[in-house]
Amino acid sequence: MSHVGRLLTGMIICLSLGAACERMPLAEDDLTAALNAVEGHNWPLAERLLERSLRHETDADRRWEIWNTLLTVINAISPEPHATLDYLEAMREEFADDDQRSKVILERMGLLAEQLHLFERAAEIWNIYVGLGWLSAEDMVHGYRRLAAMQFRQRRFDAMEETLQQCLSMPLPENDKIMCMYDLAEQKAARESWQEAADLGQQVMEGLDGNKDGLLRGQIHFLLGDALEQLGRSEEALQQFELAREAYPNPAVVENRIAHLRTKKKK
């Protein structure tokens, strides 16, 4: 059994047996003592104190602090991301009725599942996240983009497109949804639907009017250049690559595409 499995099992047993697990004398404030142990890097003591705190503490704010400190301790004892994911799941169950904390937990779980390449699990988490309903425009777009990215990783292209279309249909300001349109354009390019990619890319470019996000402009110019070249519109593609060269994150790639098109033009 893994460390986290033993720890969670032990916590459940102690919750059932109560006083039978009280082998350490009660401190005046277990959380304060645990924080002092963390500061001194005495991880085993901190872990025991935090586990005991969870058995006795009833205040929601203090329990939130205990859980988060326990995550720090577990990562220090055994930096195994799977363990952190298990703890976050336990936290999600406890704070299911706390909207803001549920949001924080789900976001951490989703990003961690992505890091672990648990793409199906990550998609499930992000699907729950966007289903919260009360999120801000920025958070909704963030959730839809992460969900779509995980569906892409699973090669569920139709599901990904549906997710991005849902994002675009949300009653949100167009400027907030622009990244969902960009992701959809990239998805069309990845599937070699070049005309659709070019059309969406142009819509994104038009939507960026007044937006000073240079990186995004560079990415859109490159995507348009790629799509237009594939469509045989080399002159227009060259113009787009030249516009991308100042802002695209990989200048060498842009220069290679420009050189290729100029050489092709001379023939």
C-alpha cells in the first residue's frame, strides 16, 4: 500500500476508534505546533499533529488551513503527485458545499492530473469545474479551454470542438471568448481543415482590434501563414509569417518558413 493509502486508512481508523488513537498528549494548539514543526522541517511530527487536528477541529477555516498544510508536509515527505491528488479528492468531498474552495480544489486537481498525464481524469475534473455555473467569465473560459485541451489529448476531436463551441456560445464578452476561438482555429489546423482554420484565424485577428497582446498576435499570424500556405496562397502566407516574426515565441521556425516561401517564389 502506498504512503498516502496507509495514511488515509489510518485516519479513517482513528476517526472510528477515537480515544484509542490518542497516543500523544494533546497540545494546547495542535495546528500551531504543527506549523512550528513544518518550520523546523520536522515532517513526521507535523504530519501526526495535522492528522490529529483533522480528527478534532470543527472550524471550517482552520480545517482548510490544516488540509493545505498537510499537503505541504506530504509533498515534503514523499513528493509523489498521485498522493497529492488523493488528498485533494478528500478535500473536495469535505468542502463540496463551499463554492469558492471547491473551485480552488478542482483547479488544482485538474492541473495536477494533467501533469500526471491522466488526461481522462483531468477532463472529468474540468467538466465538473465548468459545471459550477457561477464562475467569472475569465474562469469559465479557462475551464473550457482546459477541458478542450484534455479532450484533444485523448484524440476526442468532436468532443473538443463541441466544448469550444459551448465556450463561444456563452453569454460572455467577445474579448473574453477570443482564446476559445483561437483554440478552435488551432484544432482545425491540427486536423488539416485549412480553410476553416484560416477563416477562424481571421476572425480572431479581427477580434484582437485594440488588443495589445503581442504574443497572441504572433501566434495568430503564424497560424494564418500556415493555413494559407497549405491552401496554396503563398504570397499571403509570406505576409503573415513576416508579421509573425517579431512576436512569435520561436523566431527560428518563422524565419525557416519565410526562407522556404521566398525560395519557392524565386523558382
